[in-house]
Amino acid sequence: MGEEQHAIPYLRELVVFLAATGLIVPALRRARLNMVLGYLIIGGVIGPFGLGLLAEDVTWLQYVVISDVHGVQQIAELGIIFLLFTIGLELSFERLWSLRRMVFGLGSLQVIVSGCAIGFIAYQFGNSVQASIVLGACLALSSTAIVMRLLGDSGQVASPAGRTAFSVLLFQDLAVVPILFLVGVFGVEAEDGIGAGLLIALSQAVAAVAFILFLGRVLLQPLFRLVGETGSPELFMAVTLLTVIGMAAVTGGAGLSMPLGAFLAGLLLGETEFKHQIEVDIEPVKGLLLGLFFMSVGMAIDYRLLADDFGWIFASAVGLILIKAFVLVGLALVMGVTRSAAIEVALLLAQGGEFAFVVVSIAGGHSILPPDVAQFILIVTTLTMMMTPFIAWAARWLGRRVEGQDAAKSHAASLDEIAEIDGHVIVAGYGRVGRMLTSLLERKQIPYLALDQNMSAIAACRAKGLPVYYGDASHPSMLVRAGAERATALILTMDDPVAAETVTAHARANWADLPIYARARDVNHARRLTQLGADRAVPENLEASLQLADEVLTHLGIPTDAVRRLLSEKRDIELVERLSEERPASL
């Protein structure tokens, strides 16, 4: 009977995890607690250093306590594999290129400077060179899960601070792969020392990556097309799981980290037409396994150390936040970020991140970090993550104060002074469409600058403090004064079709990388704008029908993301069909 009960490995542990997920997590979600922190807390409660300390005296607690943390961690590592896979899946070269200045400029500087500062301090406290490098690298990273959740809840994802924070987090996600590789190199035991270990690891990495890229290019896309033709969601899911775990097994077998293989698999599939379906299919699996991972981290932390050494732990947590905040605010100001956004981003990204748990766990397994140091870092990282919601509130308050001071100085500024803003959207035309568009930009805290020639409307807007100015966008110098070289987009909503074409041609000739979106009278006008360089020209009659379809499909219960993808595809098809139909008549 006992053998039958243990036929499924870790059955009781999985039951406890699922029960905690189904019963406790919804309550934490209703309390608006970040799920990462929620899983860490749950793990600490049901782990060997929580209720497990009372299990010997209270018999029934043995049924709700997980004592075999190592066994659970082995399953939980799949969560990190799927997380790296989705990061690779969501990355695209177009996205990186559009944010290249902040991602590879500010993001890389933040990781390097913060990592060096933290590593130097770790070395001064008696850690080895390898341990100091690992600690500096992993603690330089921030919590993507917590920061993006906080930005989403506060509606700041598209704000200047939100875009800057996202860019830095994007580089940090990219940096995880070389950091994991570095830990693997340090963990290689070679008779000739670290030089031979590095040579062995590099040769294994090159071979494994080359094999994955070759296999992916030759096999993955045809395989998914074949499976897609069957129309079987079960088979599609099975092949997706096989891809993730199979690629991870290849790098794991080569002596590298398994998440590296999953990341490469995500990159390969991210450029295919199956990307969105894979994201939808993998999300529930990834969410559950990530929850198990963070719960296992919470189980492994001996919180008794917090009571025994609270002074050092609290000082280290505050010190980590201050170091990262000071480094990032200085770098952000050098990169041209506004004072308010720099302060807000610096405080928002000052905590340790979830990948510190991953790196510390792997480094501890390779004996790079002593157990007591690993425990100390896990507790410090957890404490900084728990402090983040409160720090984020203070960051928003401080950012608004600084922004208000800056706004007071420039309230009566001319267009020459306003043009010093960075990362803004230029809206040419402030009629009905322009007003609706700028109201949406305001709701998402996206900076903009509108140009129009209706003096009565401009005077009313200026009285309300809106950034609307008199100017003819078709004049060559006007876009220069509006800061087109620093703008994130140019949107043309003017009524005059000839003026729209003039502005499009001038803007494309002078700013090749500036995204241009235009309102078109009809399909022919849209075609002319596109030929002149507009990235997207939307005919008014076509868009009205698509907006109506959006409302109907949403009312019928179709998920928002699915509706957007469907309408985007329909928009492209309709434009191509109408252009092909009308081309002979226009010749």
C-alpha cells in the first residue's frame, strides 16, 4: 500500500502546492499583493523553516508542510526554463532596434556599473573573486515581474518613466543568459584551473548553440507548420513542450544552463507565424511552474537568520537599494532622461530581482557561494522586493514633485523651449481626431506636442495648460523646432490631404527612422501617403467599420488580444485588396 501511495514522485508536495495556489493565491490577488511576493510568503509558511518547525509537535501539520525542498526545486526549475523561453519568444529585432538607445545604452551601463560596485563591496567583505562577480552580476538585475506589474497597475507602462524602465529591464533579461553562462564557467572543475574551464565551457557553448540554431532553422518551422495543418491543439501543445524541454536538454547535456537552450528556442520561434499561439498555450504552464519555483525559494530561506542578524540584513537591503538607485539616476540623467523620470525609474528598479534566486541557487549548487552567504543574499533580495511597492509609491510622489517644479519653470516657455522634451509624440492637426488621440495619450501619460493653425482653439487649449501650439507642420523648419529628431512618432490628423502628403515626404526625407502614422481620406490617399514614407495610413471609412467590429466582437466575449490580432489582419487584407482593385482605374 505504501508503494502505491508513492508511485507518483512528490505527489503530496504537488497536492499541497496546488491547494495553496487554488485557495491562498486568489486571496492575495484580491489584496493586490504582487504574486511573486505572495508565492515567496506561502513558501516560507509551508516550508521546513515555517510551519515545518512545528510539525514534530503538531502531527496534522505534517500533511500541509513540504519538507523535501530539494525535490520540489528540481520540478520548479522548469518554471525558469519556461520563463526564459517566453522572454526569447517576446523579443524581436525590430523591438530591440526601436529602443536600442535606452536598451543597449542605459541598460548595459546600469548592469555593468551597478554590478562592478556591488561586486567590489562583496569582495571587501571577504568573498572570493568568483563569488563577488556572481553576486555583483545577479544583484544588478531588478524584478521584471514586480516592476511591470506595478507599472501596469498605475497605468505608467507607456509613460516616459515606464518606457525607460522597460528598456532597462529588457537589457537585464538579455543579460541573464551570459550571467548564467558565466556561472556555468565558474562551476566547471578543470585540473588546469579557470582558463581550461573557460575553454571547455566556450567550446561546449559554441557546439550546443550551433546545433540548436541549425536544428531550429531546419526542423522547427516545418514541424510546426505540419502540426498546425492537423488542427489539433493537443498535438500543437505537445510539440511546443517538446521544443522547450528538448532544447533545454541539449544545453544541459553540454554542461551549460538549461534555461539558455529554452531562450534560444524562444528566439527561433519568435520570428515565426506561430509566436502568438505558442504564447497563449504556454502561459498557464509557465505561470504555474514559476509559482512553484518562487514557492520553493521561499521554502529554502531560513527566516530565523532574519531575527538573528536583522541589523546586517536590513542595512544590506537598504544599501543595495541606495547603490542601484544612485547609479541609475546618474546614468539616466547622462542619457538625457528628464529629472522626474530618472528619479522614478532609479527607485523603481532599485530592488533585487527574481533572477538573483536563480543565479544564487545555481551558484550554490556549484559551490561558488557558501551556504551562509547564499541564505543571506536570498533574504536580502526578498526584503528589497517586499519593500518595492512602498518605494514605488514614494518614487511616483517624488517624480510628480520634481515634474511640477520643472513644469512651473517652463509653463510660459516658447516652442523653442518645449522642443527640448525627449521621447514625445508630435500630433500635426488638432481637430476632432487630434483631440481624441491626444486625450488617449494623456491617459497613458505619453508626452506629446500638438501643432495647429486654429488660433481660437489653441488659445482655449493653452488656458488649460495643454501642449498645443500654433504652427504649420508642412513648413520645413516647424518639425525641427518641435523636436522631430527626438520624437517617438509623428501622427498626421490634418484635414488637408495635400498638406498631409507634404509633411510625410518632408519628414521621411529628413528623419528616416521616425515612425509616421497618418489619417487618410480614402484608400487612394492612403496609398499615396504610404508611397511617400508613412508607416501606416488609415482610411477613415475602413477604420470606422473595423472599430464597429471591435465593439461587437468584444461584446460577444472574444478576448481583447484575439480581437486586436483579428482586426489587424483584416485591416492589412482589406488595404491590399482595395489597392489592387483600384490600381487599374487610377492608371
